[in-house]
Amino acid sequence: MARVNTLNVNGKKMTVDVDSTVSLLGVLRNDLGLTGSKYGCGEGQCGSCTVLLGGQPRRSCQIPVSAAVGKPITTIEGLEKDGRLHPVQQAFIDAGAFQCAYCTPGMIMSSVGLLQSNPNPSSSEIAQFLQGNICRCGTQPRIVDAVRQAAKTMQERT
């Protein structure tokens, strides 16, 4: 079996020695200790394992680690910079956009991906974009509010 030896995770070259068919989520959690991305359904349907792969939100439970080689991978742990939370992370806190918080890392990562491609989405665009991220606590209205606030904050900074 082919092996994967290096990945670019959160801006750092990380060394692993894993079978190339193992899921990216498994490598992140089990081999690199990055447990922010959650195992939910294991079928790419709930979004709790979402990471940015090449800047795009992707379900890491469905991606073989071999497909991530040579591409930048950003996890929830990689959003904070110099002790400051990413505006989406801060907005989720400010809006109280979680209860159990199991879906939160995936929601945040998808939201970051959305704001990179659409810096000023409408509430309906946010809701539509996040349809693949499931929250069973019912905090979707606060999640949408948080993304709108993060968009506003990010626009003010540019």
C-alpha cells in the first residue's frame, strides 16, 4: 500500500506515516492530535468534519489522505492567529451560536469558506450554503446571525 508522509496543515509541514487510503479526518484526529474536526455521520452528510482543503470547505471523513497531499489544509485549530480568534469564531461566541457545540467547528469552517467566496452573503445565501451542516440543537438562526456579523467585521477590516 502507498504511504503518505507529509501534509501541509494549518500552514505547517507535518510528518505522518499512514496508508494513503485512510480518511483525512482519521489522520487529523488520530495521528496529528487535531481533534477540532468531529466524526459525525462518517458519510459526508452532517458537516461536523469540515475542513478547508485548498481553501474550499470539504468533508474530511470522505477524503482519502492521499487527495490532500500538496494542498493546504486548514482545521478549526488553524483559524486563530497570534492569540486572536478568526472573526467567524468570535462572532459565533458573541451570538451564542451553539449549544452542545458538536457541529460548531464544521459550521465555522464552512462559514469561513463561504465568506472567502462571497464576502457579503444574504441570510438566505448563508442558510442555503450551510444546509449540509447539521445542527440538532436548533441554533440555525443564531448561526446565520453570527455569519452576517463576521462578514460585517471582515469588511470593516479591509
